[in-house]
Amino acid sequence: MKTIYQQRYQILIDCLIAARKQARMTQTQIAHQLGKPQSYIAKIEGKDRKLDIIEYIEICEALNIQPSEVLKIIEK
């Protein structure tokens, strides 16, 4: 099974979506901080595009969350 379909990956993306919403940020705002189009975030959140580790860290930084905190959630 591809990683993108595994439960832990699903939880990871769900955590990033929740963090974005808690920060009251739109996909467009996050994308702008990263120098990417809004569709970049939409594809990640829609699980149409696999997130690599560097992109993950950059998104966490844009959301002002610690990457390790999200990883702790998916380790459980």
C-alpha cells in the first residue's frame, strides 16, 4: 500500500488541516507564505499530492507549529 493511503498519513494531513483552521488561515495564505499556488496546498490537503519531509517542515513553520508535535500525534 502506498504511504499516501496509510492511516498515519491520513492523520498527518488531518492534523495539518486542523492546525491551519485553528490558526484561522486559508490555503491561499499558507501557499503565499511558501511561495506556492493555492492548488499546492489543496492537493496536499486533498491527499492528491504526497508531502515530503522538507515540505512538511515548511508547512509547519508557516503554521507556527512544531513538526515534532504533530509527529507525536501520529506515533500513538
